[in-house]
Amino acid sequence: MEKRVVITGLGTINPLGKNTKETWEGIKEKRCGIDAITSFDTTGYKCSLAGEVKNYNPADYLDLKQSKRLDRSSQFAIIAAREAMADSGVNHENTDFERVGAFISSGIAGIQTIEEQCEVCNVKGYNRLSPMFIPMVIANMPAGNVTIDLGLKGESISIVTACASSTHAIGEAFKTIKEGTEDVILAGGTEASICRLGIAGFENMKALSTSQDKNRASIPFDKERTGFIMGEGGAVLVLEELEHAKKRNAKIYAEVIGYGATSDAYHITSPAPDGEGAARAMKRAMENAGITPKDIDYINAHGTSTHLNDMYETMAIKTAFGEESKNVMVSSTKGNTGHLLGAAGAIEAIFSVKAIEDGIVPPTINYKVKDEDCDLDIVPNEPRKKDLNIVMSNSLGFGGHNASIIIKKYVD
């Protein structure tokens, strides 16, 4: 018999806040975490805005040795995982840590360290490259470092599917617990790509907004959108087998009931025409959950603020939901946080959980100009008080990776 999977812990650090409470308040207050880039001089760049973690000091969370040996992406992963673990109440007294896993993903992981160490090589020579270079940059290390920090001895993997990475991580964690392999999995993602190399890479492929107005830069579904704004941070959810959670009297936020993943098999960066791959992922997730489009109250969209993504995701929702696409509420929170790349799906899963808990639909902020190609109910500018039972969260990644998860209000 398949197990039921619930969410018992949440943790995050991102442009809106350094924990879940601060972050959710930011959503309800319609705050924009995007601002001028402070981590490097943007002279000569067309894009000068990003969603940085504000006033971040590694020493507030990590000892000196740790902070020097961990890329910023691993630092964010550990911070988010510690909060999620503490929030869940999972400990050695109530849980076998040999059955606790970590599915922590990243799109690019150690790009800041790559940039820094290439400079060292160019200026001082290759013999001065840090011996920690490889352990700091490889994409599995956020997951590995979380297991080391918390002593988790179950399955540990890092799924790299660009901007769909952490939704895949949550979905695969859901499947793993359902089949009984693990009791608990910390699932999520992390990203720290706001550096000269990261910004230049996305800027030169014309993916970033060049707006100088932080309130008109990341504007999902708005007709004047011109590209996304990069964000950074980490987000982790504790997924747990229901009976295990009940046995230790855990607080249960919500239940994960469905997951669908597909490939476009079309293009390295562009979504498939009409969003057909994303539509199939949504359909798979609903089939997996045993529900119909009519059952879903709200979709936290991928909604990047790029022309093609928002148009094709709208088409995908119409294809997957049919006539119900007129009734379902859809919003993108990337106007608040920027695009956290590999961590986007995880922070948006947290928003989906909090939306169910508080009965508040996050708005698509800074929306002004209607686009006829994006004509869904995008909850513009103001949070909407609404009792939510079932929520879907979508993520779409370069390479044609699509993932959708479905989260439901928990009922025993």
C-alpha cells in the first residue's frame, strides 16, 4: 500500500526574508525584494537589478571554517535546511536518521566560486587554485553539505534540471516516501548566481530584463515584460510519511498528493510551442493525484516575466485545464523574489503551502498592462482571501524540463 506524504517543516532564506515568517509576510505585504545589485560593480552591464539576500553575513550562521569552505549556494542550503528541520521537530529521539534523506537541488551551484577561482588562476597562477575548488562547485554539494551538517544518513541526491530542479527534488522525494524507502526527506533547492559571470551569461542570451525600475523589471504576465530578474537563496521543505509524522505528534502543514514531469524534446532554451510539454506535466500531476482540473483552486505559475514563458504557460494551463482555466486562480511570485533558478520551485512550494494554511492567494505584483495572450485570472497586485483546498505549483527549465506538484490541505 502506498504511503501518504505530508509536509511538516519549512525553511528559507531569500530576497524577501531570512526565514519563512519574514518571507511570507513579504508576500502578504506585496513587497518587492528586487533592488540594485550590490555584490559587484554593474558598470557596463545592461541589467543592474537582482533579488539579493539583503545584509547577508555568513558569520551569523556558520563558523569561519565552514563559511570559507562552502560556496554561497551551500551556505543558503544549510541555513534553509536547519530552519526546516527545527520547524519539523524531527530529531534523534523520534526518528531514525538512517531513514532521513536530502534531495537538495541547484541549477548552477558553485558559479560564484568558479568566477573567483578563475581570477586567482589568471592573476596568481594555477598552483594557487583552492584545494577546496571542486568540493565547493560541484552541484551535488548543497545536498551533501546538508547531510553532513544535520547528520542525515538516508538517500541524498541532487537533481539538476535548471529552473525545474527543486520542483523535481520535491516530486522525487514524494515518490520515494510513497514507496516506503525513506520516512523523512528534506527537499528543496538553492542558488547563488548573482555575480559577473552569472548576470553576463543570462544577459548575453537576452533573457534578463534591462529595466532600471525595480517595480517594472520582473512583471510576469504584463504586456511590457522584457525578461526575468535573477534572485538568490535557498528553500527546503520537510516531507514525511504520514504515520511517522502522526506517531511523533508533528504539526502537519499540508499533504503532497501529485507529481508530474515531462520533457519538451524541442529546444535548449525556448519552451515547446503552445506549452505542450508543460501541459502534459500538469495533466500527469492531476492523474497522479486522482483529481480533475475542477478540484484545483490555485496555480503558483512558473511565470518568469519572459515573453515566451508567460504566453506558453498560459496556453499550457488552458490546454491542461480546458474550460476550468477560466476559473482557476493563477499568480507568479517572481515579482517579489526575482527568479531563484534552481531554488525557484522550492520557494514557490513554500508559498503554496502558506497560501493553503492562511487562505491567502499570493498576488502577481506590479502588474499594469494587460496582455491578451496572458488572459487568465492572475490575481493582480492584491492578495486574495480565499479558502484553498488544492494548489498546483509549476516549474519549467532550460532544456525542456517540466515539473508540476500538487499540494492539498491536510485532512486525517
